[in-house]
Amino acid sequence: MPRGLVSDQQAPSTAPFTTGPGNRAVLRYPGFGKVFLIWTAIGILTSLRYQLQRPSNSEIRDVVFMAAFTACYYPWVALTPLVFRIERRFPLGHGNWFRNLGLLAMISLPICLFASPWMSGFFAGVLTVLQPAFTLPAPRFWWLHFPMAEALFWCSVAWGYFVRTQFQLREQEQRAARLALEKSQLEAGLKQAQLDVIRVRLNPHFLFNSLQNISALTKQDPQTASRMLARLGDLLRAVLRQDSEPESTLHEEIELTRAYVALEQMRFGERLLVTFNIAPDLQRAMVPCFLLQPLIENAIIHGLRGVGKTGEIQVSTTKESSELVMTVADNGIGPSEDALSGKKAGVGLGSTRERLATMYPDRHTLTLRRSAEGGTEVRIAIPFRFANNEGPSFPDEKPTVADR
């Protein structure tokens, strides 16, 4: 018996397949009621065809002939489930279909020899009841029903083949859907694992740099180092709270970035100026968590290193078509040729590239270029969207806020 098929001795059902234990598809052939109605309909339609060929002076009335002719099909109400079983045991459409076709042809002989007398008997019985005056033919009349029985046998085989094929197609579709779902779940899990790996590498990098800066100030300015350590604790709590989700709102990301800027400004004082230019209507847009901090840290460590003037960093966001564009620009020494060509990238910028490629494959851009003023500009574009098209209301902020 083919795998996945079970006995057809089940409760009648109009569907060729249902869900069994464990959501496993179970083949169900048409029940007694449906088989009876279908054979009745076929008998009536076939009798109408023969009505046109009968002589006008026939002794059998039209209605009686239709009833008697339709009754010929009723033995197959009981035989059709048996034919379904036989076709399932020797299925057509498989590798051994030629052998199975021969076996079905041999099996049809005894079944049709059994069915023919019953078909004649049903025909004669209905005539006897509805038109007693009609003279019944000789008993050998049942041989005339043998070709018709063969035709009905192969009709039943085709019916069983159709039902079984529909079941197999539906089972393949369900299997393909399950595999697609499992694949998407595996891909989602892989992406989350990749993000976790990147985050595990990124967060210690940020922490080590901050602790190194605090360590350098412990002897020169212990009070500032103490305040920086306390602010670092607050910042780490905020970072760890966001580790469970890959995205947050732009409002939350800006607040986290401002907390980091405040930490750095304790060290640099008025030598560091960071300006945020954030449109109020973009506050609810979704962005990757901890996205801007590595870029600002990169600008401070690499872009502003050795600059005698006040270091200026500008963070701005805009909406361009269907994209959210975030820009971090500084007035520092500008990117090196290796950085522009992509041959060399720090942990912060490299991790940012990996995260964007994982979260928005083929739907993002990250551009590093030398600004007109000579500094560095990092431009990130990601799909613009809100969380479930909903979001909390935030107080309106001035488009430009300078943090000293």
C-alpha cells in the first residue's frame, strides 16, 4: 500500500482528504450517499441519450425505461468502493502502471461477470414493478450488460485515480508549504543568530573603549571619571534592554545616542559639538537598535583625532521616497583611501555593514564619502516603515538640537 494512504473505511466525507491525528493528511474516498447520487445522475443522463435512439412505438413507456435503465447502475454503488481499493492497491500513474493496467484488466473480468446479472436483475425488477404487462427477455439477457459493466468498472477506476491524485497533489502542496515555513523559520533564526553575533562583538567594543577613556581620566580628573562611569552604567542598562529586539523606533535610538554623546562630552567638554536634526514626523520610524552610536564613536575616535578645532558632528534624518535616510557627518580629517575603497573598516563601521546586510538584504545602502568641508559623511538608507503602522506619540522637538 502506498505510503500516506489509509483504509477508506472512514466516516463519509465530501472532501478527498481531511486532517487526521498530528495534522496528517488522510485520504477519504466519496461516501455511499455521494456515490449513489453520482451513479443516479449518470444513469439518468445516459438513459436520456438512449431515449433518442428508441423506436417511437416501443412497448416500454419513457419514464419506466428511464427508471429501469438508471437502476442498472445501482449495483455499482456497492462495487465502486471495492474498485477504489483495487485501484489504490495497483495504482495507475506510477512506475509499474503498465503491469498494474494488465492486472486491473484481469480483475475486471470476475467483477463484471458478477455485476452483469445484478444489473440485468435491477433492470428487469424495475420493469416488473412499474409495467407488469411487459414481457421480460430470456435469462441470457444479462450477457448484454457485460460490456456496460466493463465500462462502469473503468469509470470507477478513473474516479478512484482522480481522487487519489488530487489527494497526492494536495499532500505535496502541504509538504511544500511546511518546508517553506521551516525554511523561513530557519532563515529568520539564522539572521537573528548573525545579529546576536554582531551585537556580541559590537557591545564589548563600545564598552572597552568607554572604560579605556574612563581609565585615562581617573588620575587626571577623578570626578569626571566617576560621572562618566555612572553615566556608562545607565547607558549599558538601556543597551541591554534593547538587545532582545533587532529594531527600535528612531525616537528610542536618538535618545540612546544622546546618552552616549553626553558620556563623551564629559571627556571632551566644549571641544565636542553634536547636532541632531531630526524631523518630528519620523520619530516612529523603525531602525536597527544601536545603529548610530558606532558611527558617532567612529567619528570621534578616527575623524576628530588630532583636530585642533572644535569637533562637530551632525546627525540628520530625512525621508526620501520609501526610504529613511540617516546621515552622520563630521568636520574631521576625512576618511582614508582604504576606508573609501572598503579595504579597511573598523569594528563599528564593519559591524554596521554586516547588520544592515543581514536585516535588509538588497534593500539598503551604506555610503562612506569625504564631505565638501573635508570631513567624513556616512549615509545610511533603509526601508521606511512604522511598527504595525502604529506608534506612540512623542512631544514635538525642534528640528535642530545642539548638545554640548
